[in-house]
Amino acid sequence: DPALQFGLDWEGESGLYAGFWASNVDFGVCDDGGEGGSPIDCDSDVETNFILGYSGSFTEDLAYDVGGVYYKYLDDGDDIDYYELYAGLSYSIVSGAFWYSPDYLNSSDSSWYGDLNAESGLGFWDLGWVAHVGYSFGDFFDNPDNFDDGEYFDWALGITRSFGKFDFDLRYADGSDLSEADGTGNPPEANSSEGQVIFSIATTFPWS
């Protein structure tokens, strides 16, 4: 189903930045984590992110970025709000980061996420390409009350193009699959490890 997302960002000359981001979400109708169910109660329709960070550069090509995000879910049934810290580096067309939460989804279990990203032009038709690989791990994913073995990879590959003031992105996302979560949502398709095609249209204001 489609998602409508909104972001508001501010960046100072020192490198300090702050942001707010929101999107509609649908986790299905989750239960209390019984057999074959979700480990959390997550009846929320809106996710909001509050972001604070600092970025700078070591050289013309090598830059760094550190900060934190607080995730607030509106009308969630079990208070799954949590915060996450991150630190990353970027060099030329490649960037990578590690993300850490000591209390992922307010579960009392920690989690880690590491990712690598790259993007560049294809050299024809003004097209660009994007590539991503990530890995989720930590106590939350190793906790047998949540998953038997929940650590998993995810990856995506896509093409991009801008038309006027709008940016278009078409990509395919998949991974090593958190297959034991398949069909545990209500409706069942709310939780799926199947590969997905994702199409997005974005624009940035103010238009100059």
C-alpha cells in the first residue's frame, strides 16, 4: 500500500543539524506475542522521527556523520517508542553507518544495524543507480521469546532519475529473509519476507 511521508530539516553552519520525519505505517493487528504471533503490540498508524546530529568532513572526499533518532509511534498499543544512536562515514560515492539501540522497540533488548550504500550516475538518459546492503543483529533478534534466529541481511538495488523538481526512485528490495515472521501479521501479509518492488516520488521545498 502507498505511504505519504514528510520531512523538515535544519542545518547550521557548524555542522549541527536537526530534523523531523513522519509517515503512515501499518503493522497489521498485532497480538501479545503468543505462538506464531508478534513479540510486541504495535497497533500504530503513524511513525514520527525526531533527529539530532552533527556532520563534517576530514578531507574533500571523506566525511562523517553522528547523531541520534527518537522514534515515536502514535496510538501504539504497547508503547514501542525507542531511541537509536548512529555513526557513519562516507567516501566518494560510498557511505556506511552503524546504528545502535539499547532498548529496541521498548523491548529491553538491544539491537544493532550496519549498512553500506552507494550511488552514482549511469552515464546515459540522466539515470542514476543506488545500491544498499544491511544487517540486523543484537539481543532483540537473538532473544528466543522474539525469534529463534532473527539476525538477517537486507539489500536493495535500483535506478533513479529527476524530472524538473521531482526525484523518482525505483528499486527492488530483498534479503536473507526473516522467514519465521511470515504470515504472523493480521492480515497475514502485514508481515512478509518476500522481495518487494518500491517506487517513490519525492520533492524538496522551497522550489527555487
